[in-house]
Amino acid sequence: MVAERHIAAPARWSRLPAEFAAEGEAGLSVGMIALATDRVGVGDFERFLASVEGLSVFTSRVPIAEVVTPASLAAMRDHLTEATARLVPGSPLDAVAFSCTSGTVAIGVENVHAAVTRARPGLPVHTPIEAGARALDVLGVRRIALLAPYLEAAGNLISGFFETASVDVLSRATFALDGDRQMNRVTPQCLIAAGKQCLVDTPEAQALFISCTGLATADVVEAIEVATGKPVVTSNQALAWDVLRGSGNASKLQGRGRLFR
């Protein structure tokens, strides 16, 4: 005969008081809209600001075709408001950043701002191309060499934007890659060598601009600046700088280029 097994009643839950930090006191909270295919941009942005205490980056993604063209870039416009709405809904943010340089130009700066603002009214909106233009202006640069990974049609968007902003693009060089699967894998050593060569070939340029958030540039900027004596601005660096300065933080960061000093 099997003895009956006595099953004890589950222990009662005791309720404990919780203590909460005030919302908004944790530091700088940034919502980042990244590309679904990109494995580099968010991490590179964070590396530029790694020494900033209390930084938090929250991400959502928008779809994009594997081959980057003006048309595939412009198509992201339809997804920006929804992606913004998915950024920690109901929680405060200090700013929203769109992590795509050529995409901002293809969609239109005003259209990017409007799409984000529909979901998060009242927040500052930052884009790499606007940040890059502001960075060059702060550095007193009016003549640049441009280095990019894009196919030429997408690259034309960047050079055209700068020319419209009264920045002379004296030379243009590209790796002519299809999209993020290739762009994300370009090595820092390759970027350093290409960046130095761009400035050697264009001695009249006051600075180098490296376009595309899909390129990892945190370990590139200082190396090119030391080798050439000229400032280097990159998409992720400029976006990080613009978000930080926009928050009122004027900290000087070492090892991240002349822009941060």
C-alpha cells in the first residue's frame, strides 16, 4: 500500500515596499533609431561616449533593403514614426537620434524630424548629417575630403548635402559597397589607411569627413589626425558629439578626436 503524499500549501507571498529613483535622474537617456541590418552604428556611438557617466542608449530598428540606394534609403521614412514609438514607451528620453547619414538626406532632414516628432513631440532630434555639418562649422572647416563606403548614387547624396551647406567637397573616395553586411566589416586599419591617403591626395582639404554610421570609427579618428595633423569627423562621432552638446554637456573627451577637445 502506497502512503499518501502530503502536499503543503504554497508559502504566502509577503509584500515589500519598493523604492524608486526619480525618472530622469539616471543620466542622459537617448533613443536611437538604427537600421535593421546594422551591427556597428549603435555600439560605435556608445564607444565615443563611453566615458560619459550615466549614458543610456535605447534602440529600435527600421527595415532597409540589403542594397543601399537612394530609393531604399528613402523608403525608411514610412517606418520612422513607428520605430520612434517603440523606444521605451511611457518612459522619458532626453533626445532621439536617427542612425543613418545617407538615409537622412534621402528622406529629407525636415521629414525625419517630423516623423520622429509625431511619436515623441518636444524632444530634440539628431541626425548624423546635420551633426556632421555642425561639427565642421565648429572646427572652422569649409573644404573637405570625403570618404564613404556607398555605391556612388548614395554617395552623391552626402556630397550634395555638404555642397548645399557651403562646404566644398574637394575629393570623393568610396569603397563602393552594397550595404551593411559589407560596410560593417571594413576594418579600422583599412579606414585609417584610406583616410590618410584621402588627405595626402587632397592637400587643400582642411579636414576629412568619413560618412556612414555603419563604419566603426571610434579607433580611427585619432590615428588619422595624428598622422596628418588635420581634423577628422565621422558620422558616429559627430552624432555622439551633437547629442552630448545638445544635452548641455560640454565635457572634453580624450582619444575621440579634435572635435571633443
